Amino acid sequence: HAYRRHREAARSDPVMMIALWAVALAAYLVFRLWYDGLRKPLTPDEVAHFSTVFQESSEHGLSTGEVATFRRFMEEDDGKEFIMVNLVKFNPSPVKHPDTGQDIKASALLTEYTRPFMGKILRRAGHPVIVGQGVGGYLDAWNTPENPGWHMAGLVRYRSRRDVIVLSFADPDFALIHKYKIAAMQQTFAFPVQMRAALYASPRLTVGLLLALGTALLQLALT
């Protein structure tokens, strides 16, 4: 009887339905604020600070040219999201684990880098777009170096250039795991791109649809 009275009250209370959809809208706006961020480009002071940090990161394998590339990457920041394209060729397995000296498969050692790093990326609204294993050589290549034999490729979405800078060499903990990446990979290639077209929009659409569906189902349950 109490449930029936609750349903009858819900039918006669449009304010409750409006409040229900208002909560769903507020939840979506909070998600978008987290997923999109504030879209503020890096400031000149931040660029100068991080450039100094990169110059002090030579022990992590950054060359002078890479430091210059990072600086240009920061100076041209527009505050928008981007996708990092990664190509990976593993060292022949087994490789020596940097901590234990024991033999380990190169792909397993790389996981010791990607797992904690990806955890930090996810907390800043970054996520893998696709990760796949290579199944052949170059099928189309114009004026490019010979294919070194890439083993895998991955696309990772970052919310902003600031995020990838803060999560990489500007993070004091990064050196603790970056050694696993160096030991696992024989060769790697990474460059950022901004998406211009895609069949699947993004989690923005998925989350919006799920919230709308959940709210509609709840409304039906209450009426």
C-alpha cells in the first residue's frame, strides 16, 4: 500500500519528475566538466617551468631535440583534447627486469609501466581509444624508413596537453616506472593528433545516453 501511494503521489507531482531530470542533467554537466576540463592552454610561466624540468630529465632519456619538441608542443597548446598515437617494437624476450634482474617477457614488463600510468591517466579523464597487435608490415609506405617490425599500436586520449606533461616527466614518480618501458621496448614512436572525424563520437555521447535511459526507466518505475 505504501508503494502504491508513492506511485500515485509521483503521478500527481510533476515537480518530482522535473527534479529527477534536473539531477540527471546536473550529473551530466559534472561529468562533462571532469571529462572536458577547463580547456585552459598552458601559461608562459608553466611552459618555462616544465621546460626546465625536461632539461633536468636527461637521465630519463630525453635528448635536446626531444626537449625542444616538448617545448613547442606546450607553446602551441590550445587547451583541447588530443590523441597520442603510439607504435611499439619490443625487445626480444626474455629481458632482464630492472629491479630483480630476473628474466621476464618484454610485453609483461611493459605492463608494469602501463598499469600504474594508465591509472593516473584515467583519473584525469584520459583513456585508451584502441590498442592492437600488429598483423603485418607496411601495406602503404611512401618515402618512409624501412618498417622496423612494429609489434603493437595504441591510441590514447588525453584531456589536455597539461595533463600529459603533468603525468610524464614532470611527475617525480614517473622515473620509478619509466625504466620498465625503456627495458621492454627496442623501438617506439609516438606523436599527438587532434581528432577531426570519427565514427564513434566519444564517452560524452555514451554517458549522456546512459543517464537519459536510466532517468527514463526510473521515471517509468515511479509512475
